[in-house]
Amino acid sequence: MRGIALAVVLLSGLVMLAGCAAPLASAPVPGALYTDVKGPLAATPLPTYSKVGTASCYSLLGLVALGDASIEAAMKNGGIKKIHHVDFKSYNLLGIYSKFTVIVYGE
């Protein structure tokens, strides 16, 4: 009986931790073993762009998460005042290491 209770507790813990290192919910097709996708977030009618700025956040084992992946941070990093469009890139390796990047294009 004790072994069954321990197995239930361990299984419950694994289920709760299963998505901890997943790269934000924005990945349109997340992979359990590996994810490396890029997609759109927003667009404006600004006709052209010449600058690109990025901002990222990271997760290690779902235990530590750091970074500022805001559009504002990406604009500041690229010296952008007007946005043309915004993309994202989401990367995950076995739930061990995850990275989410916002890419802002503009003037």
C-alpha cells in the first residue's frame, strides 16, 4: 500500500511539472522533445522598416526563469520608435532549456 501511495505522489508531481520549462504559450505547435518555431504577433500599416530589435527570456528546468521579452524592451534594444511588425521565436530543448524571443521591426 505504501508503494502505491508513493507511486501516485511521484506521478502526480511529474504531471504537474510536465510543462514548466515550456516556452510560453505562444508556440503554435509545441514539441515535447524539441521546439524551434517562429511566428507573427502583430502588424501595423507602417509601409517600411529599417531597424530590428530583439528581447528574450529564458527558463532552465522550469525552476529558474529570467529575462524581459517585452515589445518595449525589443524596441529599446533596436532603437525603434514606430513598429512595422512583431514576430516571436520560441525554442525548447527537452524541457531543460527554453528561450522565447520577441522580434520587433520598425523605424
